[in-house]
Amino acid sequence: MKISFFAGMISLLSVFLCYSESPVQYEAWGKKAGSMQPIPDGWKQIKQETENIKFDISAEEESNGFIVFKRHKQELVFLYDKPRNSEKTNSLRVFTCPSLFESVTFSLHALLDLKNIEIQVDDLISKDGNKISKENIDIRVVKHLPKPVNKDNKTYKLYPYILDKEEKVSIKKDENLQWWLTIYIPEKTQAGNYESKIKILAENAVKFEVKLLIKVLPINLVKPDISVGISSAGDFEPPKDMLLEKQWIDRREHGMN
């Protein structure tokens, strides 16, 4: 699915839901985008960076072979971006309440070629022993697509655009790999502080763990008593359009009626 659409939905539509099972939309979104067409001959890539960032590399990071960093989910992480020192992290924090979706994102900057990188997430557990099952956590990798810069000069840049289900990914030195996690808090979840560990594994690097900390507030949002929806433009044939059906599922599970 498109990262721009997804980010907008999560940021603008954290509204009341009413179910306790893992979200149907996790399956409706699909798992992988279609294969990308090869770049035509003669086109040249321009490396896109947010800014010319200088950063420090600690002895531990050098040994690990990568740097873990986080950036606000509305700020793009380009393939060749450098992590700011202030963005380095080993924990992710978010607060929410029952019946909501929330998203967190973090990235890995490679200090060497990394093979078969994957992440694993455990159940979220509170100090009182309450649990949010990992089945409520959808994990996706941000994929980049080419966008023309100058057709006359045949130049293009890679932009983060797609959220794919990808179990293992390999990247080259100086490249970034970004993950996007969507977390659903079931309706009957008890308030409290929940914690889990995100394990980063690679074939040729040491295991690294990132804490996932979620504060569930003791509140429940009121169901809207008005019609809620999003307008769509385009020519659709609802009985035949599978994409439209998936969009309806996604909107329903974000509280639209």
C-alpha cells in the first residue's frame, strides 16, 4: 500500500473501533506490491538526501555494523539519508487507548553490506501481566520507487512509497532500511504500560534489540453520532473493483460508517 495514504489515515483517523480480534484490514492490505519495471536504458539515478548530515559512529555501532534511528513518521527517510545523532535510539514510545490503531516507525542505517535482515516482535506485556498479542502488530518494510526528475536529462530519484510485507531484506553499505509497524489495541485492553522487544537479526551482524513501549490510557473514545467517511475520485465498478473493496474495509476499521 502507499505510504503517503497510510500515514495520512493513521494520523488523521485515530477514531473508535468496535472489535476484539486481529484487524481484518491487515489481510485486506495485501502482502506485496507487484514487481517494479526495470529502469530504461540511459536513465541516471540522483541520490536523494534530506540534507547533508554529519553524524558520529560509536565503537558499538561499528561493531554492530549498523545504526538504528527513528524519525517522525510524517518525515520521509530516503534510501541514502544519514541519521542525525539526535535520531539514534534503542527504544520506541507511543501512547494510545483501547480500540485504536497506532503506528511507529524506525530505520536502520548500514555501515556495511547487510544480508537477510529481519525483525521479530514479541507480545506486549504490562507489569500486571496483561497482554496485547503480537497478532495485533502488522510489520511492513518501506520500499522505494523511482520518480522522474528531468525527462530530458533522463534522471530519476528513489522515493519511499510502498509498505510491503517482506520477511528478509538485504541492503548495501550507506543505505537505509525502514520498518513501519501498525499496532491495534483491542477494545477490552486494560490500561497500563506495555513493553515488548523488537529483535533485529541479520545474517552477518549481531542481534540488536529495540524496546517497544506503549502506554494504554484508561479512556474510551465515544462513537461518532454523525456520518464519517472519505470522498474518492475516479471511475469504479464496485462489484468488480477489488481495490475499492479493500479501501472500504480499511475505512470501516478506522471507524467510518
